[in-house]
Amino acid sequence: MMKYVIAALTLGVAAGYLNNNFLNAIPNAVVSDQLFNLSLIALLFVFGLSFGLDKEAMDKMKKTGPKILAFPLFVVLGSLLGGLIGGLILSIDVTGAMAVSASCGWYTLSGPLIGQLFGTQFGTLGFAANFLRELLTITTIPLMVKVDKYAPVASGGATTMDTTLPVIMRYCGSDMLITAFSNGLILTLIAPFTIITIASFI
């Protein structure tokens, strides 16, 4: 599975580069807005269908109840702590560093929002750091799962409800569907509020 993910990513980068530098056949906005959104919706529908058809998964979710909120809470706290430590080590504004880490892998949000609140430098950092978080999660899942099957979910952050979900299920097992999807969904919902709250301390 991993070799197909890496191959697809490489082909996508190559196709985008060729389009921008030679062909100019497809506007960037079509890919980034329309095509990406449609593919994401289709992906979510398929996994939603899979989840809905899985009676055992539905029963587990009902039994878990409010406990399902605990995992993403610890992911947020761990990400913020990582941002604080990273800011201190790199001698940059720790508030901005924590805002970057508060995005929890949602790079399409972190770039523009953090750029607006903290300036272009942190906006660029927010995009790059969170994009790398997603990429590293995808490429290192086979190693992380050997340590703990929850490690890839924590690493993936907000992306575990969509882009990293197929790989997580492949290596961590279908029983991680509820944890991974709910983790990504909750982190996606709270990320903007967390970033804005951090910015209020400037």
C-alpha cells in the first residue's frame, strides 16, 4: 500500500510541475478547490459507508461515548507542547510556534490563518510544518505502528479523518477507524478556535 501512496504523490507532484511550467492546461484553482474537494468528499463517503455498514464499529462507538473526546484532547496538548519546545529551541516567538503546531496537520488552514494573525513568515512556516507532518505520517506509519498502533493517529492529527485514514487502517487495522476518524474530525473542528485563542495572547 505504501509504495502506491508514494508513487501517487510523486506522480502528482510531477504532473503539477509540468502543468505549471510547460502545459498550463489546468488552472491551479480547479485542482486546489474543485478537484481536491470532490475527491475528499468521495473519500469521506466511502469511509462513511464502510463505517455505517460495520455493525461492530457502530456498537463500539456507542459504548465509547464521551471517552472518544479524550484522545484528540491529548493530541492537541502534545502538539502545543511540541510547538512551545520547538519555539524555545529555535529562538522564535513561542506563541507563533504554538499556533503552527495547533493546526495539527491541517496545512491548508494554517498557511492563510496563521499568516493573517502572525505574519507571512509564520504563515509559511505553518504551511510547511503541517504539510511535512502529514507527509511524515504517511511515510513512517510502518515504523510508528511497531511502537504503538495509536502513534500514527496522534502523528496524523487532523488528517486522520481523510488523507491519512486509508494508510492508518491499512497498517493499524480496521478497529482504529472510529478512533482515527473521530480524532481527525474533532481536531479539524477545534483547530481554528485554538489558533485564534493563542493569537489573542499576543
